[in-house]
Amino acid sequence: MKREQAVRLKSGDKAQFIYTELRQEIVEGRLPPGARLIEEKLAARYGVSRTPIREALTLLEADGLIILQRNRGGVVRKYDKKEIYDIYDLRLLIEGYAARRAAQRITDADLIVLKGLLSEAEEVLDRAGRGWMPWNDGLRRLVENNVQFHRLIARAGANTFLEGLWERYTFLPFVYRTLQVYGEEGLKTSLRQHRMLIEAFVARDPDMAESIMRTHLYTGRHAILNAMSASPLSESQPTQEEEHDSTHSKL
């Protein structure tokens, strides 16, 4: 967003913009667990008062991404293994149910979109694997693609509250981390499972769709728990470098 456009934003819009940027940085791991979000430094980064900063941090806390500290800003939340299990247990229920409903209700138009997302993801992975694009750029695109794919399934379930539950419990930092630790072969497996989900939807088979989705999520949980054993998300401590002191473009 250009500076001349941003400076005209109202306070609430500024807060939303800052929230969106910080949320993406947390999800992608650029703000790691334990990183401190200091109000004064964020206000200086964005060229705003502390009011929209506090509003943005409150939204991040509501998402479960940070823990607010009185008069100090916030700290990016850490997750232990039990919490990972608990969140994935919820995902198994929510997304398994979503896949079952989607198999019975998904439209032909939604199927076309899912097939397009799968083709795009396969192309990105192929290009990144061949070195035709930076691996990290490819990974970011795959994360965005994955989010769109799963969100559409939740939406296709046609339950008023289902998509909101999906948003609340799946778009978390370790979604990015999961795809990161998969490596190329793991990502290929993940995309094969996406293809199997589409086939179950085309066949209008709710049992198969739910089973594949649950297997898909079990694979992800196993990958991230193994990664935590090597580099725990719950034990790192904030360092000087982890304090959010960026001098990105101001609002």
C-alpha cells in the first residue's frame, strides 16, 4: 500500500491494516514464538499513535496468536505438544465434518475452483523443486493456496458457523510451519491427498471424503510434532533480535 493512500486511513482501518500485516508475519514465522511486540516500536514503524497498535494487538490476542502484557505490548504465543494435539483434535472434528458435508453439497463451480487450486499448487511445487523460483517464495504461495483450498471446503459445507470455526482453529503459525517441515516429498503427498479429496467430492462420497481429510490432518500433526521435538515451539526465549524493531513503510 502506498504511503499517500495509507495516511488517509481512519484509525480503525489502520488497526486492521497493522493487524493483517503482523498476523501474516506471525503465521509465516517471521515473528517467532516468544517475539515481543512493543507498542512504541510498532507505533514508530507504522507512523501512528499507540491507539491503532493496541487495537491490532487486541485482535491478535483474540486469534490466540499473542499474549498481551499490561502496558508492554504483547508476546507471540508459544505452543506446547498438548496444545498441538488439542488443536488438531478440533481440526479433525471440524474439517472432517466439513469434508463430509462438502461431499453432499459442493457445487460444480466450487469443484472447478478446487481443481484449479490443485493445478496451481502442483505447478508451484514443480517450479520450486526445479529451482525455477526461490523455495521460500514457492512455500508462501503453497501456504496461501492451501488456506484457500481448505477454506473453500469449509464454505462448501454450507453450515452458517462452520467457516468461522475453521478460521479460528486452523489459520495458525504452525500451518505454515507444517508445510515448511514437509519438504518436497511431503508436499507432494499432501497434494496427492488434495486430489483424493476432490475425487471423493466428485463421487459424492461423504465417508471417503471425511476419511481422507482426517488422514490428511493426521499427517500434518505427525509432521509438526516431529519438528517440535527437534526445534520446540514452546521453549524458545525472546532475544534482542526477536523484538519487533522493523522500520518498514509507515502508514
